[in-house]
Amino acid sequence: MRLILLGPPGAGKGTQAKMLKEKFNIPQISTGDILRQSVKDNNDLGIKASSFMNLGQLVPDDVVIGLIKKRIKQVDCKTGFILDGFPRTIVQAEKLSETMTEMGLKIDKVLDLEVNAKEVISRLAGRSTCSDCGGMYHEVTCPPKVSGFCDSCGGVLAQRQDDNVETILKRLEVYQESTAPLKQFYEKQGNLKAVTARGSVEEIFSRVLEMVK
Ligand code: AP5
């Protein structure tokens, strides 16, 4: 199964991708996670990406396209993968289609997680993430047992640099401008499915499963 999760920042792409990964035993490929790890490692990619990410802007297409082309050719992607946060522009989507055709493969479904801006702001402004295992929390909907520390591994929880209201608003603007047009792109290809991304994580997951059946 080869899936793409579309949707604005905070739609729950990462949350749902992790659940799909567990259920179907296929890798979650999150360009955001790969880029954040590179920033943490302070490598060339991270140095290039961090200024764009901190401002809520997209990292240049050629950087992320190169990264994804390499990643989906790895052996663990043979039985499928979930793309979380890629593609984000028409150019990225076109390059992905080209690469998939070269590999003799196709994307099975594109799930568009639909949520409004008010919900996005409340989800992201309250989010914290474990700096060790990546576990995700929310101050209201999913608080850790001990404030500031991860329930699973005890790691320190931190807020993402781009999760302040000003940058969230910029990310939403960039989404509308550059990423929302992908809905039409995939609608034309006939594999776009809209999923209402309001409600509990479990409710949304059952809607997602219905769509990928
Ligand atoms: P990325 O990491 O992809 O961020 P994003 O798209 O802005 O999405 P988020 O990770 O913020 O949200 P999500 O939809 O995954 O939601 P989540 O499940 O975490 O990208 C970051 C940056 O990297 C970009 O701005 C860009 O600079 C760069 N980048 C990445 N990919 C790129 C690309 N392809 N091209 C160019 N640049 C790229 O959930 C959010 C919160 O809500 C959590 O707290 C969660 O617990 C909570 N939550 C989830 N579901 C629910 C629910 N049902 N009810 C209540 N709370 C919920």
C-alpha cells in the first residue's frame, strides 16, 4: 500500500501516519521529521533547512525531492509506505509521479485530512514533542502524566520552534498557496479521498481505514 497524507499543518497527518504504520507494518516517511532530525544533527541539510522551517516557509523543492527519491527506493519501502508531509507543491507531486512511474509503481490513495484553521491553531499551539522518542502530547487533549516529561521514555518534552501562533499562521498561508492545489492534482488522477479530521484520533483513524480498504 502506497499512501499520501495531505492536509494543513496540525491536521493530524503524523498522528494518523503512525497508526497506519503500526497497523500495516509499512514505513511512515515524514519530510518534516527527516528535516528536524537534520537540524538537530546540525548537518548540511539541517543548516540549509532550518531558516525556512523556522519562518514557516517551505524548504526548496530540489532538497526535499532528492531526499524522497532516495528514501522510497530503500528496501523497507518494498511493501509500501506512507508519505506524511510530501508532496507539498505541484512540482514535488510531478517529480513523485515520475519517480513512481520509473519504478513501475503507483500511489494507491491520497487522503486529504480536512480541519479548520481554528482547530489547527489550538492543536499546534498546545503541542509538545519528546526530544528523545518523538512521542506527541497536547496540553489539553493529551497531557503527559508528569508535566514536561514523556510518558513512554521519560525524555524531555519541547515545543517545536514553528509552533508559535505567528509561524502557524504563516504555515497555513503557505499551505493554502502551495499545497492546497494538490487536491485538484490528485482529484484529476482519481485517487483523492477526503477525510473529516475532527473528532477523536480513533474516530478519524476508523474513517481513514474505511478509505484505504
Ligand atoms: P511538518 O513537520 O510536515 O509539519 P506540518 O505539515 O506543518 O504538520 P504538523 O507536523 O505540524 O502537523 P500534523 O498534520 O502532522 O499533525 P500532528 O499529527 O502532528 O513540516 C514542518 C516544516 O518542514 C514545514 O513548515 C517546512 O518548512 C518543512 N517541510 C516539511 N516537508 C516539506 C516538503 N515536502 N517541502 C518543503 N518543506 C517541507 O498533530 C498535531 C497536534 O494535534 C498534536 O499535538 C496531536 O497530538 C494533536 N492531534 C492530532 N489529532 C488530533 C485530534 N483528532 N484531536 C485533537 N488533537 C489532535
